[in-house]
Amino acid sequence: MIDQRPLITAVIPTYRRPQLLRRAVLSVLRQTYPNLRVCVYDDASGDDTRAVMEELMRQDQRVFYCEHPQNVGPFDNFELGIRRVSTPYFSVLSDDNVLLPEFYAQAMEGFNRYPKAAFVATKTLVVEGDQIVSILFDENKEKYYVPPEGLIKISLGKTNTWTGSVYSRDAVADINFDRAMFGEPVEQDFLFRVVVKLPYLVKPVPGAIFIAHGSSMSASRRSDDVIQRYQRMFSKIEDYPDVSDSDKGIVIKNAKRILINALYDRALIDIKSGDFDLAMKIAITLRNNFAQTNKSALLFVFAKIFKSNKIIYFVCAKLYAIWKKVDLRKITKKQSSNDIYGSYLKYLDKYSGT
């Protein structure tokens, strides 16, 4: 008997991470929901990626591989993958992240009950090292959000990922990715433009693992570029139709708070790493662009003292590292998250095999 359940496409852009890619693909193939295809888009890696994919394609006919003859850049590689989706539903998975076995089954159960949802989101476990450091879309009970409530909820943060979500292709077909936004905060910008006019469902079950790589801005050291992209996003929010001025103000305020905290954390990391000039540049930005005089002053003091006195710098760097490990404001929640969801981390090792 032919399985009539809808097909889902997992879009996986990749570049020079063949073993992590294998793990990501296996996490899709071992879903309890079988009606799927895995489409990997390789930005001309020129390493073992092709060999890994050829092996996976021999093992499972649901795997498809597109290799660019030359490097086209992350945005074009990503956009091609989305543009080629031909199934009713799709998800986007970075090559270093992992889906949990019930992810697609949970999402499709949600779509069956809420067919007008633009996407169904599950809890995404954010892992750094061997610890769960936070959870995205962390709801205690199932919630169906409609505009503008859904927009305000997304703006609060802890939702800026598509890793643990399945999208309805038809619902988001006219919402394009903005090339100028690629990098941080492209996911947040995309989500905003979806939920400003469409409903979505959040399920209180773990669906994916997101591998964190330090600060959210560590991949792009130029904080001014990130700020420009955020400012572009703020301008878009101001132009949203059918959203009251008060709601727009709330959304922009929430998004700015996230940006300010990210910049401050980035500057602290720069100071710890000895990149004092970068930290002071962020301090100036916080003061001039966001009126954060207290945060700016603290960064200036830390940067100037540590830059002029190496002994104080090394002592404080050690103390900062210890504080990060024993921060009582965060450690209880981290322990709770690891106690509740730590067993899911076994899939990082399980899918690393063949």
C-alpha cells in the first residue's frame, strides 16, 4: 500500500564539513516519518564531501546531491536549495546540526490539526561543548499563535532559528530571503516577515539540536555590518501593513534589546581575547547608536585598564572564565535543561557513525 502522507524536503547547504554533513543527513534519514527527501547543496567544497554523499546516495534513494562547479557563496547556495523545493513542506538544516527522530512526525501531526499554519516549531536544544546552554522555542504547552501576537512573541528572542521548524511551502512562497540581510539576523528577519501575516504552531517537544559556536557574532567580527543589517530590519518592521504603531514599537524595542545584549557580550569576549580596540569600537557604538552609556562606560574602563596592565588583564580573564562557568543566574536553568533533555545528546554520537 502506497504511503499517502505528504513529502518533506530537508534542505542542507554545506561547505567543507563532510563528517558533520554525514551526521546531519543521517539524522534526517532516521526520522520516524518516512516520506522525505534530503537535498544537499555543496558550495564547491573540493574535499571528501562528494565521496560522503555518493556513499549516502547508494545507501538511500531519498538522498539527492547538487555540487556547484565553483564557489557561489553561502547566500546563493542556500537560496538555490530553497528555490528548488517542490514538496508541500520543507525544513532547513545546517550541516553541523541534527534533527531528533520524531521531529517530522511531530511537525506533520501539528499541520494535520492546523493546516493554515505557516510553520510548526519544536524545541531546539542549543548545545555548546557537551552542555545544553539554552532552548529555542521553549514553550511549556502547545500554542497556536496568530498575528500580531505571534510577531510580538518572536521579537522577544529565543526563537531566531529555523533548525527545529517545518514550513509549508505554499504559505511562505512569496516571502523571499533578503541578500542584504544574509548573516545575522537573516533568520529573525525571515521569521518576522512570515509571522506578521501568518499563524504558526509551537509544540513543547524537542525536535532538533543546534550546535553553538561561541558568541552569535563570532563568525562576523564586524559589528557595524551586523548593526546595519538590524537597522534594515527595523525599517522593514516600520513598514509592516496591518500592524499598529504600538505593536511595531514593541517589536523594534525587543529586537534592539537583543542586539544590544549581543553587542555587549561580543565586546566582553573581545576583551577576554585581548582584542581591546574591537571592544572599544563596540562601546562607542553602544553609546552613540543606542544610548547605552552605562554599558559603554564599563567596556571602556575594562578595555583601557586591561590594555595598559597585562597582569590585571590575565587575572581578570581567569576570573571571567570562572564566572562564566559558575554564574548562579544561569547555572540552575542549565542544570535543569540538561537533567530534562540531556539524554537527547546521545544522537550527536549515534548519527556520527555510518
